[in-house]
Amino acid sequence: MEHFVDVSQLQPPAPLGIVLDRVRQLPRGDYLHIRHSREPFPLYAMLADMGFAWIGAHRGDGFEMRVWRRDDEPAPPFGVN
């Protein structure tokens, strides 16, 4: 199941904190779809350390990514829902 969070209108460091809180609460088998104003490079190492995988894409005027637990089924690629 998809969970969605839009942090694209927030200023740093708020998006980072919100995304980390949401992935910690993510139910097994679900994924988090994130809309951000830019690619969140600092987030990648943190997600990897926490056992998460992700895909991302520049879309429109921002960046979107999907995050899931590394040992769960991967989230669908962008363009597939």
C-alpha cells in the first residue's frame, strides 16, 4: 500500500525529519511516496543505514521517490501504479 507525503513546500531541515519519521512508522509491505522540491541527497545514506531501499525521479519541477524496507517487495517504478 502506498503512503504519501508532500514536503515540497517545506524548508530544510523539516523535510528530512518528516520523511525519517514516516519511514520509521511504515508498515511492513508498504512503501512511502515522497514529493520533494529537490533530490534529497543527505537522505540516501540514512535510509540505507536504516534498512530501506528507494527509487527516485525528477518529475515536473521537483523530485519524487518511493521508499520501502529492503526485505519487502520493491515499490512500483514511476509510471506504474
